[in-house]
Amino acid sequence: MGGKKSESKNTTTTTNVGGTNAIHGDNLGVSVAGVNNSTMTITATDHGAVDKSLDFAESAAEFAMTSNAEVTGRALDSVDGAVDKAFGFGKDSLGVVVSIAGSSIDQLGDKHSENLQMLAGLSGSQGEQNSQNIKP
């Protein structure tokens, strides 16, 4: 099965012979009228607007990256300082707890010793009293 190739070409030429031109709406281009059989060279420029906008975009991106790096660095430094302070607070708190616990244990030991001495004294007194009560 063979395929057939087909090609067509259409060229339209319009010549404005009235010499006038009417534009409706925005015209951001060039409109020329009354120049039949003339050769014209038209140069359009953006007066460097595109180049300047690219320069501006590059500067803005560079500024954003530099600022972001600076802010990120400061944030990390702040976090490091906060962590160091938190660990310092924890260490100091544990030191206070150890001191309080040690003091409490010492005081509890002293109270137990006093209680044992009192119980021993009471036992001795009770034993002597019992002995006297048993005597005829």
C-alpha cells in the first residue's frame, strides 16, 4: 500500500491603494500608510528594557540567596545557643536536686538514729519497771 504525497501553497498579496490607515484598539506595533512601491527599513528597539530586566532579576536572585544564607546562619547560631543554655539549665537543676537529696538523706539518718536511741531507752525503762513489778 503506497501513500500519496500532497502539497499545496497559497500566497495572498493585498495592496492598499487608499493611502489611509485605521486602527481600532491597542497598537503596540508599527502602522504605515501611503507608501506603495517604496522600500522601508524599520528598526524597533526596547531601549535596553529586556537587558535591564534580566540584570534586575539576577541582582534580586543574588540578594535573595545572600539574605537567605545570612538569616539561616543566624537562626542556626540562635538554636545552638538555646540548646547550650537548655543543657546548662538541666545540669544546674540536677546539681540542686543532688544537693537537696543528699541533705534530706543526712537529716533522715539523724532522725532514725534519734528514734532508735529513744526506743532503746524506752525498752530499758520498761524492762526495769517490769522487773520491779515482778519482785515480791
